[in-house]
Amino acid sequence: MTASLISCLLDKYPLLRPYLRKICDRCRRRETLTGTMKLGRLDRKIIAGLQEFFGMAPLTISATGEVRISFDRFFQNTEPRTREEWINALHLALGLTRESNAEDQARIGDTAARILKRLEIAYPDLPGLASAVGGLDRLCRLVADSGENIQQELFQAAEVIRFLKQNSEPITFSELAARFCRDSKALRDTELAKMIASWLEILDGEHGASWQEQTVWDRYHVVRDRLAVSATVCGPLLYEKNGKVYDWIYQLWQAGEPATLSWQNITGIEKMYQTGEVTEKFPLVTCENEAPFGRLVREGHPAVILYTCGFPNDAVLTIYRLLAPEATNRLHWGDSDLAGLRIAAILHKAHPLQLWRCDLKTLQAHKSRLLPLLSGQKQQISDFLSRHADFPFATELKFTKENGWLEQENLQEKRGIKLI
């Protein structure tokens, strides 16, 4: 595309000029155009101009209306010489030069340092925030891409984190975004949401190669739909709420079925306990995965069985806290990998428990059924243990690192042996 052709497009779409200038600024700072650039939420006329200018493939529009352009896609299969000619033509059409200068770099550095200082002053209650941002070098790159406008996004992220650090009740992404971003869609699978989750992991000392964004949100009670927050339990249970005793969980247990309680069911429960009509007092077993949980239910194991569905959500933890003090014993059955033992530790922190079917003795007895770990997974365990010297199940985790992990479904039961 020649400078004259670009000028014709600019005459047709004059509103494109400031956005194309930003692209040129990025090119001048980085000395070329690569990667992806965020342009923000744009008017339809501007989007139409960008589509005619760059084509459809390089542009993406998120569910929140945020427009991004991929220069790698735009220049795909383009010779380096042709790409440089296009960049030069764009600068010429806008009346700009491509030369980078020390003043630009100094301005970026000053802006980044100023934003970082403002963050530290505004959020003294979030120590480590500068590290979570990535330090001055990372912030310089963000400023180079987005200019001083990045400050608003960083402060929004910090405000959300400050709130979540104090929050103990389920809150939806829409509610959180409306409260702090004035846009209910601002945290629905956006870059801002990813940044907040990443910062939380770093501030908590949990960030690693295999960190999972959804696990972070679960830990801080952020849900997509409050009605979807539920817990499934099976046992001869009663609970008291608003002066009434409810026995429907017990009735389902008599029919050999588990009960699923919504967050609305759980909210306000004062007590939950085993009915006196069953003379044998049962232990409480928490179970990580669905298939083993279903097997325990079908086989009628003499236990109150609580399904954690992986990492326990607020509903599961609430039910566990209600049941744990009443139980004769608290046992957890899960995988023996890092994630599985962390699930056990979360429950153990709420109320102490013992490992069952994934304890050291069981792991040693099932050595032939252990699944090997990748070198990266072994390193992740080493890093985790170095950060958590007081991890309650360190013995099992060290065994897993050296020998492999036992998946719940790989446990072989011996007939006639009562395992509870």
C-alpha cells in the first residue's frame, strides 16, 4: 500500500488518524510492528475504517467491545522489505518520521516510574504490588503500548484486588465489574481479568508455570453465576434454618441418592448434623472427583460423603465447616498430585482432616499404579514446598515428586476389607 493510497483512506476515514498515530508511536518505540496492540472500545465507524485498512483477519473484538489488532497476522506471508515499505508509507501519509530518539524513551521511563509510584502510594495495604505489575521494565512496555492511559486499568485492577482481599461472600464477575469498572462486561474473559488473577497469584506467592485463572477466582469467591454455586453431599443429614428442621437430604440418602444444595439453600443454615435415627455415627469423607464420589454413593459406604468438585467452592466449604465439628472423623480422598493435595490442605485449614486412600501408606502400596510426572511438574512441587514449609501433607507430596502420583480411579480395592 502506497502513501497516496493510505492518504485516500484517511480522507475517507479521518477519525482513524489518532489510532494510526498510536500505531506509528508503537513502531517508533519498538523499531518495528509485531505482536498485538489494544485499541480500546471504538465507534462503529472507526471499526469499519480499521477493517477496510487492515482487513478482517488481524482485528479481534471481545465480548466487551475491546478492539485489538495483530500485526503478526497483518504482515503474515509478507516479505520484510514489503513490510518496511508499508510502515514507511504510513508514516509519510501521517507526516511523521520513523526515527526513535532518546526523548521518547526518557518520556516513557518517566511516565512508568510516575505510575508505579502512584500505585505504591495509593495501595500501601497491598505490599508486593510493584512486583505483581512486573516492575519498571514491564510497566515501560505497557506504557509504550498504551501510553499513560494504562494507569486507569492498573488502578482498576488494584481496586478490585483490595476489595477481594477483604471479601468473604460470593460475588459475580458482572457485579464486580459494574462496581469497579462501571461496565458489567469488563471482567468477562478480558485482559483486565487475566491481569487481576495473575496479580493475585503473585501477591499470594502462588504463581507458577501451571497456575489456573479459575482457581484464583474460586479462592476469592468470584463466580459467573451465584445460582450455580452449589454443593453435593450424601448422608443421613438434617439441618436447621429459620427455626425449622429440614430432612430432605436424609430422605434422599434413604433412597441411595445424593443431594445438591444451591447457595440459596445453604445461606442461613445454622446447624447440620447426622440424624439420631441412624444409630451408627458416620465419619465425614470429602471426595475430589465425580466418578469416585458416585462409586462411594452407589456402594453405600458408611460415611457422610461430600463432593468437592475439584477445588472446593464457597458452598462446599460452608457445608464442610458445618459438618466437620459433628463428625467422628474427617477423611479426604483425592489425587496425590500437587493440585489434589492442595485441595486437601484447603479443607484441612478449615477444619483438620486426615488423608484417606491417598496417604503415604496407600501410595506406597500402589506404587505400580502411579502415574509419572513431567520434569516441569516436579520442579513445580519443589518450588511449592520451598514456599510452603508448613504444608500439612508435605510427606505425601515429596513421595509424589519422587515416584509419581496416584489418581483416584487407579486405586485398587481389596475385597472384604473395610476401608473406613
